[in-house]
Amino acid sequence: MTNNKETIVKDILSKFPRVKLCHQPTALEEMPRLTEVLGGPRLWIKRDDCTGLATGGNKTRKLEFLMAAALEAGADIVVTQGAVQSNHVRQTAAAACKLGLDCYALLERRVAGRNEKYEQTGNVFFDQMFNIEIEFRPPGLDMNDEARQAAEKLRSRGRNAYFIPGGGSNETGALGYVSSAQELLHQLEQTNLNPKLIVLSTGSAGTQAGMVAGFHALGCDIPIMGISVRQSTNIQIDNVYKLAVKTAGLLTDKPLSRNKILVDDGYVGEGYGIPTDGTLEAIKMAAHNEGILLDPVYSGKGMAGIIGQIRNGQINSNGDVVFLHTGGAVSLFAYEDQILAG
Ligand SMILES: *Cc1c(COP(=O)(O)O)cnc(C)c1O
């Protein structure tokens, strides 16, 4: 990668309204003990769990662009949605406080069979600290549609409501992951590192779509593997590809090929928000060997994907692999019993 290319992408990002919410660059660190335990390739971790806002996480990067758009639209309240233990809602609520806006969120009871603590602790507790208004919804609705209707209702009462989709995943939010892609490439260049693979967990698709769009615009060919936390491989490839095309379209005219989107749904288990034995093992391994907190919904499944792919030979022991830590440890409190028992 030449400095020239980097400058071009910087210029492209600089044309979008953006507010500063994020501690960046986030660290790129080696995980020598986990590497040794797994007998795999040299493992690295990019610490987007440490983006700084209200314990951090990947949504903060997206919110730099989304909240700027809300302010440009003259909003006095942002409306969004997520699952009950949504990290996105927590970070949006904190960003709203920091910028002097109100926040209204719909929480979907998407995960069946949790105990009553699940709706009180972790992210829900923090949501309340940020003083947002919450409404719960039963599972299975079109939640973005519900949130759009809630925004409409607020407008009819005279509020200037700005709708932010679940996970902050539209092309504006995905620009946050273009910024992460750019930052990572810069760090790789500085440390003379040429990883063969980037691994991240993928849900509402904006993180992977933004990374892919960023690499595409920068001419970087390192493959990005999304470990699905919810959808089947084909559906998730569709979701990521559609959003990556829209996002890349803001940056470059070069067409983006669908085969750039890699997804593995082999670590979802029973479904969204339900950790598998592999998830629990990954959380323990990262904690015991590296002092790193993963979460039971996203990053634990992502790491379970790396562990599984090393064990089944899909990732051989040569070279370097980077795990993008997207955050989420706040939800550990809602899963305490299961994690301690596991
Ligand atoms: C939202 C989230 C993800 C998934 O990112 P998407 O952009 O929704 O695909 C991964 N990890 C954590 C901790 C998250 O909160």
C-alpha cells in the first residue's frame, strides 16, 4: 500500500460529516500465549473493544458518522433498536448524552429462555444510566420498521427524531469501519506485518461491510472472514455484500466482487444470543491466556470461529491472523450464571 492511496481514502472520508466519539487508533496487539495454546498461526488482536465510549465497542466508530448526520439534520432525539442486551443501544445512548440529544430505543426480546436478570443488568443497566426511554417488543417483528414508526410518532408530537437502524448498519454507519480498515492497514505497514486473514464476528453486517469496502477502496487484498452470530452463510453474505457495495460506492467507482465476502455460520449454534460450548470455551481461553474479555453473543463466537478453523485445518499454522475485537463484555453480566457453570 502506498501513502498515496491512503491519502486518497483519507480525503474521501473527510467529505463526510463526523463527530469525535472514539479513542483511536485502537491498539493492535499480539496474543502470544493464545497462539501457543492453539498451536496455530501467530494471533493478533485489534482492540476495537477499547473505543472509549461507555466501555467501548464497534458501534462507537459507526456513531461518529451517524450522530454527525443526526446533528446535521437538526435532530433533538435519536431513535434506534436492538436486542435486549444490545451494545449498539448502549453506545448510542451514551453518544446522545455526550452530544446533548435524547435517545429512544426499542429492545426486542429476541433471546428466549433467559433469567430475569437479563432484562436488568449489563447493557440494560447502562442504558438506564444514560437516561434513555426504552420500550420492549416481542420477538420476530421487523424492528427497523418498528423504530421508524416510533420516530414518526415522536415527529407528530413535534420532536425532530433521527432514525438510526439496528447496529448502526447502513452505509453511513459502515463508514466507521472504513476508518478502522484504514487505521489497521496503517498499523500493519508500521509493524511490517502481512496477515493472511482478518477474522471478525458479523451480525447486522455493517462492520464487515465497512472493512471490506475500506480494503477495496485501498486496494488491499487480505481476506476478511465473518463469523456469523445469527444468519446462515448465504443470507449473511447477501446482507454484507449489499451494504458493502453501497458503502464502497461512496468511496470508489471500482466494482466490488461478491466473492470478497466470506462468512462461516458454523459457530452460531442454537441462535442469536445463545452461547455454545465453543463460545464459552473461547471466552475462557481468551481470559485465562491473554486477560482479554470476550462476550457471549458476538466476540466469543468470533473467537470460537478462529479456534474451530485452526482445529479443523481451515486455518493452517503459518503466518499471521488478526482478530478484530468488537467489544460486548458488558453483556457478560447478563450471562454470569451460565459462564461460571460452563
Ligand atoms: C454489533 C456487534 C457486532 C457485530 O457487528 P455488526 O456490524 O452488527 O455486524 C460484533 N460484536 C459486538 C460486540 C457487537 O456489539
